[in-house]
Amino acid sequence: QVQLVESGGGLVQAGGSLRLSCAASGRSFSSLGMGWFRQAPGKEREFVARITPNGRTTYYADSVKGRFTISRDNAKNTVYLQMNSLKPEDTAVYYCNRVVAGTTSPYGSWGQGTQVTVSA
């Protein structure tokens, strides 16, 4: 069973940057496609970005393309989300999770998430 712990959120002004981290337990991390998701107040959780097990291929939601970068370090069992040029509409709780290969569909249990708040 993989457990996920997100961190790195906070309060930032519009145009600023944050780097989120997601630490995963378990020895199977390097074989897992991973993704970032977010949920804003009153809205459904949505896909943000995903990365293949070897880290060579990434895919982004249109709303974050060109501003966010997903990466991973399999030696540290960690996936990252570098967020630049943040906008108030990026405000949400951010989660990581496993993703079904070739899709944006998450599976497995969720971590507690990390809050990102972007002020105008």
C-alpha cells in the first residue's frame, strides 16, 4: 500500500512561485505513473499534471501548461510540482496520486493534500 504525503503549499502573491513535493512510501514508486490534482472550494477535484514512471513523458492540463512543471526523483520516492506565474484561480488544495497509464485517471487512496492560496 502506497502512502502519499504532500507538502510545500502556502500563501503567495499572484505572479509568484511555489514548489510542491509528494513523498511516497513503498518500494514500487519507480513503477508508478504519478499525477497532481487540485480541488478548489465548491468545485470537483481536477487533473493538473502527470508523469510517467521513468519521468520522460509529462502531460498538463491546458490551464497550467507553460506555467507548471512536474518532475520526479525515484531515488527519493518523490514527485514535484513547480508552479510559476501563479494566478488567483490556482488557489486550491493540491493532491498527488497514482494515475492509470496513459490517462489522467487517479487511483488509490489520497493523502491529506497541501493548501495553495494565491492572492491578487
